[in-house]
Amino acid sequence: MNDETMGQEDAAQDAEACAEALESLDRISLDEIAFDDSGVDVQDEPEAEAQSDDQDADDVEPSEDEAGHEDTESEAGNQPESDTGEETVLLDSLPAEDSLTRELPGLGSAPAVDETIAMGDIPLPSVPSAHEAEVRHRKMSPKRRNLMVAGVVAVALVAGGAGYAAWNGYQQEQAAAAAANAHTMMSVQIGVHAAGLDCSTGSKIPVQVSGQDADGSSVSETLYVDEHGRGIKLLPGDYTLSIAASPIAADGTVYTVPTTKTQVTVKSDGQDLSAQAAFKLKVPSADTVTDDQIDAAAKYAEEGGASSAAAAKILQQAATARRDAAVNAVSAQKAQASRDADARHKATDLYQLDIPVEWYGKVATWQNGDTLCIYLDGDTNTPLVTLVTVRDGESFTPDEGDTVLGAANLGNGYTVYASGPVYPYVVPQTINGRTQDPVSTYPMDTAIELVELTTGNRYTYSQIKNVLVGKDGKADTATKLETDYLAQILLPSIKAQD
């Protein structure tokens, strides 16, 4: 028989053994897979003895225990061999005297432990030496060895298949979870600030959302958030957020819409995006709100910002009414300011001027030709300043008790001189009982008002009396206080008449 034919027979034998092992996996026990000393010794003992004689002729003779063991193996070799190389012994085939139980006198047929057997007589399993293991390996038949290898391989395949199935199941679970998340709406929060807005009574803030979700689908929609920035739900993805229009507060407030746009990435449910997406809606002056702004806010309120179309309509009416009231108020203010300006504006044939705003309502005027006197309202004997026109090059002498407080050249050949009492100096002197050229005596409330008007409320009466001027009088200091103030609020308004 050639090598090729022998190889084919061996391969066929191996395949048959593997198939037989795989078919009987469920029936193979650990005892069947483990090495069986008796089966191996019964089959190959004569060959082992011959090999032992040849290889170990010069070795030391085996011990008594080893010799006894070999005798036992020799006796076992006389027993018949099973098809599988293993010996099967049935209890029924044992002689009666070898039975593990016997009938004791007086106990009938009840089984009893054979009193001739003691635990010490039962041989314990021993671990084979390296030499014995090698011998047993060589003595094992190819068929049995192939059977054992096939069993081990089958067990490994089953175990490996179970591990792969577990790992593959885990991977599939993760993929399924990721796929589920990719198709699950995620709640996110953004940052918004709109002073006075309460979305439970007003409308919500419309947010324009555009971008692409995790599936690659384009997104373009309007979502609504409350004053805390909550209310947006999106699939995971990358988006651009912006404010579409103003909400409407319950009192009709309409806000200035920020023009900023913010890029965000939605990854998980409950994600706080207020650090990346924050929008501040400012409150403009109500009179500047336009119809277009109100209409846009009302449109988004009706489409989802308000609880109903009727609620959106009410908010729109409130916004319009608030705007109209503000416009009317501003118009009234402008009209009054115009009337006040007319009342403050004074004119002569040579010049014109405006009474300082700080003095308006507290002073009155009288006019005689080009001379104009501004006095304390209700008291013509208490002038603050008198304006007199003098040709350029001519001198000017104020009335007794007055001081020149400033001058304005008209540029048309005339100069206007301003003169009057230095109240920051005169009043403290009079109140203190001094009579050094006092213009008159004044009640305390009048004295305080005169000091405030001539210094522009920059100093209190107590400061004028006790610090800046003092009871002993410092005319130069007091004069400078008044002249500086008049140079700021009155003289600049004196202009030549057109």
C-alpha cells in the first residue's frame, strides 16, 4: 500500500472519529473524556513491558509497590477488551462473595455494608509520573486519541461560539441603542433673557432651527421656548439657532430681536445649551415699536407661541395699545416742550435768549426796550440778573448794590452786560444780622432758593454760609460762584437778533 492510500485512510478515520465525537457530545461525561488506566493497560500491557525491558535494562529494579502494580496490570491484561478499548463491569456479573452487601443474620435481606471492607482498603487515585503519562500516551490507540482530540475541539468550538455570540449580541445591542437614540427626540435648554416676560400669560419665544439630524436629513422649523429657554425637542444632530420674532408680554411689551445665530450639537436628552446658545431680548422705547414688529410677533404667537389664536389676538391688541399710548405721550411731551421753549425764549430788538431750564417755572421777566430783567417769580423786587445793551466802546456801570456778572458781545456793534446781586455773599450777610449794604432781608426759604438758583444747586445754603463764604464775608469767592454758573447756563444763549 502506497503512502497516498494510507494518508487517505488516516484522513477518513480522523473524519469518522470527529463526526462520532460531535454526535455524542451530549452523551460524553467527564469520566469518558479523562484517561482510564484500566482500559489503557488492558489493551497495551505486553507491549509496554517489552519496551520497558529494552529501555530500562540498566535501571534500578522497580520497587515492591511498582512490581505489584505491574502484576495487577498483567492480570488485567487477561480480561476481554471492549470495542472502545474500555472495560465495562456490571455488578450483576460479580460473584456473590464479591458483592458489597450481604445479608446479616436477623435482618432479612436489608443491605448492609460489608464488614470486611474498610476505608483504608480503598486505593486512592494517584497522579501519574511523567514517564507513566508518556507511556500511556504511546499506548493509546489512534482512534481513541482522535476521539479525545475531537471532543476537546468540539468543546472549544462550542465555548468559542458562545463567546462570539455574546460579544456579537453586545455589539448589536449597542448599535440598536445608538440607532434608537438617533431616532429619539431630545429635550434641550437654551439661554434667553427677556425682562418682564411670563410665557404663562404672554406668548412664547419663537426659535428658528435649521441644520441636519444624525440621519443626514435637513431640518428647518420653528420651535418655541418659555422665559427659561425650555421647550425645544430635536433629534441628535448639528443645528443653527436664532430668534425668529419677538414674543408679546401680557402688558403688550414687544422686544428687540437679536440678530445673532448660534451653532449647537444635540447629543443627549436634557442637554443644557445655555452656555453656547444665549439670546438677550431688550425692551425698546414703546413709541419706537413698528406695526411690522407687532404683526410678526402676533403671527408667531398665533402659530404656536400662544395658547390659541384668540389669545394671540388679545396680545396683539395689547401691544398696539401700548405702542399708541407711548406715541401719544411722546407727542404730548414734545408739544409741551415746544410751549416751554416758547415761554423760555425772550427777545428784544437787538438780541434774543433762552431762560435756563433750571430757572424755568421759578422766575419771571419784565422788559423795557432792550433791557430785560429776570426776577424771582412773584417778587419783582428780587431780581436775579438784569441784561443791558451797550454800544461797543462805551462803559457800563451797574445799579447800586449790583455786580457785573458777565457780558456777551453780539457782533453787531453791541454788547449785553449781565448784572445783579451776588446772592451767595449777600444772603449769608443778611441772615447773620449784618447790615453792610444789604439789598433787603429775606425769609430763610427765599434765601435758600436764591442761593440755589444763582449757583445751580451745586452747593447748599449751609455750605455757602459756613464754608465757601463764611459769616465774615468773602465777596470774591461768592462772586466767582455766581459768575461761573451764569457763564455756563445763561450767557451762551444770548445771540444777536436776526
